[in-house]
Amino acid sequence: MIELNDENFLSTIEGQAVCLVDFYASWCGSCRMSAPMFSRLATEAGVPIYKIEVEKNIKVKEMITLPGLPSVGIFKNGEPVDLINTSKEEAFREFLQKNGLL
């Protein structure tokens, strides 16, 4: 996963037809545990996945309403499409399927 920040977030995701963004915090244990699963399923779906630490990137945190951490968003051409707050593989897989990525 490539780490994004306030400066490169929009320019990076706007250049992608579709991508996933893992919103996390360094203190979040569930975020650390879920990251490898998010990455594996993104690879399975053939979709790039990025991550951004919301506590250090206030501009992005203010742009997107997060239901909790960890959250993963689907973006198409820079626009948010859907967002899930989960650390469970089954729920994340269903989320990707619902959005036509798996």
C-alpha cells in the first residue's frame, strides 16, 4: 500500500479510474491488523489501494466523514463512491462484491 498525505491525496486518486483508500490511525490496533487483509483483497480485485493516516492529515479528515476506524473507501476518478468501517474479511469481501470489484 502506498501512503498518501494531504498534499498528494486528491492528485493521486483523481488519476485512478477506481481505487481503494484505507483510512487509519497509528494508535488503532484494528487498523494495523486489518491492513494486510485489505491489501490482499485489493490485489485479488485488481484494484490499487492507498492508505492515509487521518490524524496526521487533517484536510483529508475534514473532507470525508468516517464512520469509524478502520474505514476503506472506494473512489472512481477521485470521487467517493462507497465507504465501509470494518475489520472483518467477510464484510469487506461483501462490500467489494456489492460494488462490482470482486
